[in-house]
Amino acid sequence: MSIGISGVSQVGASTQYEAPAVKSSEDKLSKKAQDYLADLRSKYGDYDFIVANDSDDKKALVKQSTKSTSVVFSTSEMERMAKDEKYAAEKLKNVDTAVRVGNKIAEGQGVTYEKGGAQSSGLYSINKMSKADRSALVDQLKADMESRKSQLIDLVQKTLSGQVDSFGKASDENSIWRTLASGKFTVDAATKAQAQKDISEDGYWGVKQTSQRLFDFASALAGDDVDKMKEMQAAMEKGYKMATKAWGRELPSISKDTLDAANKLFDDYYRSKEAPKSAIEE
């Protein structure tokens, strides 16, 4: 299961479903599963339930959706949900959790530690989620990242529009970053404005939101386990080095600032797990 919050406004108020232009695996469902899917779409009018397996183009299916939230289930998941009420309830609970937390992250609020009374409890909300809820959040974060990543690639393509030779050399993802790093391209006013918005202080690719997403990913994967959080932090550092290699030179300052901001979130988490000095003295 994966969940994507696309930010596309819902078109109309009808829950009637139209067959997608990109083929899904919906026609492989049994009659019982198809009826269950129709019922889901009726109950969750704001969600687009998509049936897709690994062989399907999930990104394209989500991209063509007109709903604000897309939920992708495999045929096996949908078949089991149609037969097993308990399993279905657990899946839908995970969907609701992922969408709720995802919307909070998308709004730039992030997920911070819970506070109780005059002092912080030191218990971070993501770390304290159940394993199932954290798994759902990881799915949502991945789907949202893929959606945003596709938007960025589209922006790059637009940026390089008309420069066939340059874009031809940037046919793969790493080459695109090298082309951008070279500075040998022009940008139209609309594209520049969108890029500036995206990397602004409160933008999706700005330091605040990006560092928070990195930490949220780590928290969702590690749970409330300090050692695993340290492993996640090391993986983040490795990812930064790999990105630097793909870029072909030192990353822009915004990337270094993002890494520093993410590391600070990790440091704050570690401090929250340390025993108070008074407790140690006792």
C-alpha cells in the first residue's frame, strides 16, 4: 500500500469513478473485490483508490488522479480486504493515520515532540506510533516524495525546454543534476518564480521542511530506538555524500544547511532521551 497527497483539488462533488487513461490492475479483481472497491470509493469520496501491482505505472496512475489524496492497493491487498474485515479495518486505519500526519507535514508544521505540563516529555510523536502506523507513514512519505520528485523533474524539463542538446545529455537523473550544476541553461520567469518558492524558508524543498522530512523518515523507520536512530542518521550522511557525487561538485549551501538542520533534530532527540542529572545523582 502507498499513499500520495498530491495537492490537486478535487474536481466536482460526485463520487462516480471514471476509468483511468493509464491501465491499472483493477480488472484483475474478483467480483467481490470490485464491489468492495466501489463501496470504498462511495464512502471515501475525497480519496482516489487505485489498484496497482509492481508491474503497473503507479506514478502515472497517481499523477492522473483528480482527487486530493490517492491510495494505492495491490490486487492481493484488495482481495484480502474484501474478505477480511479486521484486515480491512487495520489497512484503512493506517490510511487515515498516514493522511493525517502527511497533511500536517505538507502544511509545514512538521511532527514535533509532545509536551506535557511545564516540561517536555521527550517523547517524539512519530517514535511513539505503533509499528503499523509508522509503516503507513513511511508509505505516505515515500509516495509524497515520489510525487514531489516528479514535479521537480518536470520543472527541470521545463527549465531546459528548447535546449535539446543539453537535455539530451541529461536523460538520466544524475545527468540532470550535473547539467544543473554546470549552470549552462536559461530559466524563464515562471519557472524561476516556482523554484524560488520551492526553496524558500517555508517551501517544500526549503531547509525547514526538507530537514524535518529527513528526520521524520528516520523516526518512522527506527521507532523509539536510539541505536537505530543513530543508524538512520549515518544513512542520511551517506545519502548526502552520494548526492554530492551525483551533483559532480559540492552541493549548494541550502543542502549543507538542510543536513545541519536535520542533524540538530537528531541531537535534540538524543538529548531528550538522556536521563536528568538529578536522577543520575540519586
